[in-house]
Amino acid sequence: MKEKKRNYPFVAIVGQEKMKLALILNIINPLLSGVLIRGEKGTAKSTAVRALAEILPEIEVISRSPFVLDPDKEYEQYLAICAALGVEAGPADALERNTQKVQVIELPVGATEDRVAGTLDLEHALQKGEKRVEPGLLAHAHRGVLYVDEVNLLDDHVVDILLDAAAMGVNTIEREGISFSHPARFTLVGTMNPEEGELRPQLLDRFGLCVNIRGIDSVQERVAIMERRVRFDEDPATFCDRWQEESDRLVTRITMAMELYNEVEVRRELLHDIAQTCLEVGIDGHRGDIIILKTARTLAAWHNRTEVQAADIKEAADLALPHRIRRQPLMDIPDSMESYRAAGTAL
């Protein structure tokens, strides 16, 4: 029997704390709308995202359905899908259920429209009058993480599909007058090397959080990276077992934060601070304000608190605003709000 491929443990990644925090916050609260990780080659961007698979929580799904539907909250959508496909659904109390980990679905750069959105078998529909759907990556990513490496190199038509699904939470497949829709709510995680080109503004704004990362300049940490990576490559199973206890502790903390999030409250004066911050740096629209608020509440839950503090607002702004600042030509995305203010850039 072929041994399951192991991912490098998330907790074994050296440094890059801001990147790891942004990913963890999106696990706790998928409503943060994902994260964009920008950085040079070899800075553990892809390693960190793929490692999420081991620390993601479990969810309940309808058995033998490729659409990852919640049996309690999405039964009506399940009925609609079954009706569209001419499949008998059965009563809600007789649904077969099972649990599985939230999935990390990777979208290849060269993926076709059919591979991303799915397709309809037109020949089958014409011959038998029945819809036959080949679900795409968006169906499998529902309630999960959709990971796009080198997201800045995606074809424009694929970007448009992602934008539509991210905005509506629904993916629609249309072929020759035949239409089929299914839920497609996912956490979008993208990685990119800015040296290879920038991202379309419409897609950039869809990422709730953004972090810029660089190679580590500490000799001790670089040595630790080498040592850990060599041990993992030589014996992945033993290396992962070595970090299992710490991974379990992280999963427990994430689960507790998820349960606490709805209890977190924000004082009204802090809402004024959020609005003032966004006005000061010239943020267009209101998405930045809302993402800061959600991120600050998530940070409070992560720190096991039920009230947001001013420090949470500051940290949330550093994650939610840098990629939303109105930038002049040749101006790069700042690493943080502090670096932006220090540069004295004119808006």
C-alpha cells in the first residue's frame, strides 16, 4: 500500500510569523476573504499553504456528493442540485453524513475554464435529456481553501471566474443554453513573486489580508531551516511525528478561537478608530474598514479574549490595508502601515 504523502508541518516552519498568523486567522474566520502572500522565491509561501491541510478543522458533509454541502445548512441547495440533475434526494432526516477535514484545493496556473468551473456533458443532455455535470475545482473548494500559486500569472478569463464566484458565493456553469449552479464559498489563498508581475486590482481587492515576506536574515534561523528541511526530506514520517504534539496544540487553540469568535465585542470608539485610519491613508470604498473589524475580532479570539483592544485594531490594519492603499506609479505595496507612514508617501 502506497504511503500517504506528507506535507511539511505548519508548526515546523521557521520564522515568517506574520504569514502564519494571516493563514491561521483565515482558518478561524473564513469570512476574512482569504490572504495574498507576496514574496521572493524560497520563502516558504507554498510550504505554509500546503501545510494547512494538517491543521484545518473537520466539517460535516453529505456523503457521496462532490459539492461539499453542509447537511444542516445547505439542504435546500442539495435539493435544488438533485432536482437539476434528475437525482432523487431523499428526506433530510435520512441523509447520509460523514466528517472530513476542510480541504486545500490547489488551482494550477494553466488550469482551463472547464477544470476550474466544471462542465456539462452536452452530448448526454441531448441524447437522454438529462444533465450530467463534471464538477470543477470550485465545487471541491466549497467550504474549504482554494490555493492559487503564482496567482498573478493566472489567465484573465480564469480570474473573472474566481471574481464572480468570490462575489456571489455561487458558481454557474453555462453551455449552449443549459445552466447549472452550485454553492462555491471558499477562502482564497494566493502566493506570488512580485518580480514576475503584479495582480489585477479587481482580484487584489478580493483578498481580505495581504502579507509581504522576505528571506530570513538571522544566521541561527537559516541554520534551523536547513536542519529541519534535511530531516524532513530524509524521513518525513518521523519528522512529522516529532511535531505532532505541537500541531495538536495549535489545532486545539484554533478550535477554541473559532468557538469564541461570536462572543467577541468591540467598543464603539474603536470603530471610529478603524474609520479614521482608513480615511487617513486614503482607502477607497468600505471593504477595508469591514475587514479590519473582522480581523480585530478574530485576533481577540485567537488571544482568548472576548473584547477587542486597540492593539488588535493596529495589527488588523497592518494585515488588511497595505494592498488597499492608493498607490502612485512605481510605488510598491508597503510591508505594513508603519512602513507606509514612515516613508511619508503623498496620497
